[in-house]
Amino acid sequence: MLNAIWPTFIILSFIYAILTGRIEAINNSIFSSASSAVELSITFLGTMCLWNGIMKIAQTTTLTKKLSKALKPLIHFLFPDIKHNPQIQEEIAMNMIANILGLGNAATPLRIKSHE
């Protein structure tokens, strides 16, 4: 659905800019948005590397096993099919912990890894 909505908005914006004579404003906004996107991507890359490194350190210590044991009843309730796979339970626990700590950027790769 969004694959149809956003291109429609973009096309309508270009048509409106042409009809009102504001092509220069569209060009300026495209380049400033691209600059902001690159700046934001670089900032998020650094943040994701930092928190993924911290989560990797937590995984190599016994901290994740302890937290996984603490979350085990909740994980069993939410995911009854994975009772016999402690690796996936640990990955889901790490994802939940990252979300609880407000580390959404670090939780995304952990979620992808637990789904593999």
C-alpha cells in the first residue's frame, strides 16, 4: 500500500511545483534532504556499532544467560514452539533486553539474528 502512496505524493508534489513555478524550491529541498539523510545515517551507524558491541560483550559473558533465565517464563509464554532451543531463547531475550533499555537500533540486528 505504501508502495503506491509515496510515489503518488512525490509525483503530485512535482506536478504542483511545476504548475506553481516552484521548481527551485523542490531542487533545494531534495539536496538538503539528501545531506540530512547522509548525516543521520552516519550518526546512526556509529550508535548502532557502539550498542551492538556492548550487546556482543554481554553475550560473551554470563549476563545474557542470567537474563535469559529471568525472561524464560515470559519467552515460553510468548513463544511456545521454541522451548527446546536455548540459542533462540537467548537471542530473543537479548532483543527484549535491548528494547527494554531503549536500544531500538541495537535490537533490530538481534531480532534478525533470532529469526534466522
